[in-house]
Amino acid sequence: MDSIRHIAHHVRPIPKSGIRDFFEVVQTMSDVISLGIGEPDFDTPWHIREAAIYSLEKGHTGYTSNLGQPALRAAIAKYVEEHFHVGYDPHTEIIVTIGVSQAIDSALRAILNPGDEVLYHEPCYVSYNPSVTLCHGVPVAVPTRAEDNFRVTAEAIAAKITPRSRALMLNFPTNPTGGTQTREELEKIAALCIRHDLVVLSDEIYSELTYDGAEHFSIAAMPGMRERTVFLHGFSKAFAMTGFRIGYACAPAPLTDAMMKIHQYGILCASTTSQEAAQEALENGAPAVASMRRKYEARRNYIVRAFNDMGLDCLKPLGAFYSFPSIKSTGLSSKEFSLQLLKSKKVAVVPGSAFGESGEGFVRASYSTSLSEIKVAMKRIAEFCKEIGAK
Ligand code: PLP
């Protein structure tokens, strides 16, 4: 039977993630050093795991309030106010989700009517484009360039605005480039959003991981923005809690209410165990985050120097845990480079094209791998570049 005809029209054309395809190949090989992963190599700090264990020991195994446990929401409100300088009411403006992934989906489903356009800067996290399509929206990429430090400008966004534009997705520090944003440019972007009545989905998942003293600003805290921003954050990256699947969205009450309907009927609530672990992370996790950040920074310094030394131009990322070197000097496409490197040297990086068209000519090499492994990987990549005669 032709079961494809049973699949919804808007779901059929969505390609599988380029990362997943590539890692299916990686999984068939042994002894690969992976710079491909998008998650911390650190175990979740012990005190956070302990909080999860205690939660189970105490028999906290039922549903929680749909919005999330009140104590966790109070902790989130305090954390967001202290770190991002924007206040949310824990009773009506915060919803605990299954990672930022679910928060993005709920936010898009809450705001989009079919055919609405959603702008996002590219290269970007692989889920943005398909998430918009899955919500019957139209994804509109705003390309950025290495020459501009992959910084999106208000001018570039303005050039893509049409009468159907409804929302803008922002992600600083950015996956996959590690790019950040200046306060001045963010202010211009905020003014643009107000002028065109855009809702902003601000994905701040890497905000704790900034380097060289780079300050993180949230657009939600800028004048006139709180009322039109869905602030998205989670525990996966800074607290090394990817498997706990826990995050949150903060937004004005009417928006939270709309997301809540979707969450209530589709999800019910986030895992109780993970919620209690998350509360511990917010209340006592700062020293562990600082320690992991220092390690990432040392690895970043090493990896960026090594890429530039071997002739692959690489900007120094100011945040997240990704480097994004240019492989244009090799004459290979990003897919060819990644596949050949994997086969000949057993090092996995992600082709830049997985992050959108403007990622072509680059690869993503994550430094969420131990420094000793990174050193071996960089030696192998340098040998590979020499062997293929990169200019
Ligand atoms: N947003 C960005 C920019 C990401 O890079 C990722 C994961 O890699 C996510 C969201 C998903 O995060 P979570 O684990 O909280 O669902």
C-alpha cells in the first residue's frame, strides 16, 4: 500500500536533519573522534543528579502542575531577573517545557496562522526552518557572512520583511557559528520589530557560555520588547543536562496562556524528576557552570589557533561551544570535506550546509570534547588538509 499518501502535505517535503544523516555514517565506524556533537561532554554536576535521585527517593513520581512546579517557576523568575534583567510573574508568565525544543514548537504553534512568515538568521540551529514549516508557517532565512562575524544586522532583516512577516527567531550566542550580538545592533533589531509588529522568539540556550568577557544581552529586556518577546531558555547546555529534557519559556500572560493550551493537551507537564533537578541547577549550579565554561574557553583557544595554523580561516567565537572554520581553501564542498575527513582520518565534523545554504563553505567543529581528543583530532585534520593539497 502506498502509505506516503497518508502523510500530511506539509510534512512530506521536510528533509531529515543533515546532522542525523551524517552521524548514521559515523555510527558504523569505530574509533572516531567526534567534534560533531552538540552537547556537553561533561556529566551533569553531581549535586544536580543527586537532586533527581532524592526526588525519586521521596516518591515524587506524579504529574506536576501543567505550567511546572511553582517552586521551579519561582526559581526561574529569580534567575531570569538576575541574569537577563527582565521580570516575569511565575504564576502566569512562565511555562516549564521539555527542553527549548518543545518551547520553540509551542511558541510557534501559539502565534502562527497558516502562511505567516518567520524570519531567522542563518546559518542556524537545524530545527528552526522545519519547526516553522511544521506549524504551517513559511521560514525566511536572513543569511549572514563570516566577513561580518556572522552577525545579523537590522538592515539585513529589514530587507526580508513583507506584509506576511509575523515573527523573528534570534539565537545568541549562535549555534553553529558561536557568534554573539552587540547591544547597539540588538537595539536596532528591537526598533525594527516594534515598527513591523513582529513577535520575537529569543533562544538564549547558550547565554551562560560566553568568553573573553563578552556580555550577553537579551532583547527581551530592551524597551518595548518584553510584551512582544518569547524568552526561551533551558538546562541542556550550561548545566550539561541534555538528557533531562527540560527548559522553559517566559512571555506575557496572554502568550503564555496560549502556549499553555498547546502544552496542556499535547504534553501535560515536563518530567517531575527533571523539574526538581532543574531547580537545584538554578539555585546551586553557578560554580559548576563557571568551571565548565573555563574548560570550554581553553579548548576554544586551542582549536581556533590550530585551524588558523593549518590554513583554515576560523573566527574566534565569543560564545557557545562551536568553532566554524572555512574550508573554502580546500576546494571541497562542506559535505565532501566532512565525509572524506571521516573516512581517511576518523574525525567527525558537521558540514556547514546542514545549518542552511549560507553555512556552505564551512564545517562545525564542536569543542565539547576533551582537550586531549581535540589535540589528536586537530593533528589529523592538519594531515588531511596537507594530503589534499589545501591552499
Ligand atoms: N536551540 C539551540 C540553538 C540549540 O543548539 C539546541 C540544541 O542543540 C536547542 C535549542 C535544543 O535544546 P533542548 O535540549 O533544550 O531542547
